[in-house]
Amino acid sequence: MTEDYNEIEQVELAIQAAERMVGQATMSMDATQLQNATQALDEAKQKLEEAKIINLNHDHWEYSNSRLNRLSHQVENAKD
């Protein structure tokens, strides 16, 4: 139980870090920051996939995945 909780916390922290980076990058429109935000999103997606393997609650996975998709679209729109 504790391991699963820790995995969920790691996913949440990774998403929160990606959210902050995307926010900063899209406000500044700096190419380097946009690239770093993309990398943070990729890392958060990887953590989410790892959590899915250990049977992360489907509703929590869906919610986290939708947050990451929204952030990805935000970064892609900023890059265009």
C-alpha cells in the first residue's frame, strides 16, 4: 500500500513540476524553456505509465493523463 501511494505521489509531483514549467515557458515563449517544459512533460508521462503498470487506479490515471495532454497541447501551441 505504501509503495503504491509513493508511486502516486511521484506522479503527482512530476505533473505539478511540468505544470509550473509549462506555465513559465508559455509566458516567456523562450525556446529553451519550451524545450525544458517538453522534457518535463515526457518525464511525467513516463512516471504515469510506470504507475499504470503497478495498477494505478484507472480514474486517477485518466485524470492525470488528461492533465498531461492539456499541458502538451499548451506547449505545442506555444511552439507554433
